Amino acid sequence: MSFIPIRNNIVTIMIISSKVTKAIEFCSEMHQGQFRKASLVPYASHPVSVGFILQSAGYAEDVVIAGILHDILEDTEQKKK
């Protein structure tokens, strides 16, 4: 799976691993029904964007995943295990 962010007319292709894909899916599931302030944009767009920014900056996969999952304990009913 790949994601093509376009910023300043520059196209970057990112390869998304199965672990990152699972983190995105879990994030989307946990934040289902939540929206960004005063909009209909799904809340999960924020942590997923954080993950892509970290990946673009060259951080390790575990850091990217941490970025994607960073709001789950604070903003959802999911409890620490």
C-alpha cells in the first residue's frame, strides 16, 4: 500500500508496512465517531497525519506507529494493557 502526499507541488510516495497499516486501522476504529473541532473531519486524520509527518522525516517505524496511536489512551475508552 502506498500514500502519495502532495506538498508544495512535490509528490512523495511512502511505502506503508503492515504494522503501520494495522496501527492506522486500530486508530480509525478507536476514534470512530469522533471529529475534529467544529468540523466533520474524522478525528483520526490528526494522528494519522502525525504518523506520515514522522515517516516523511525519516523516523523509525515504531516512532511512526507511536505518532499514529498517540491520542488513543487520552481521547478514547481504550485502557492501557
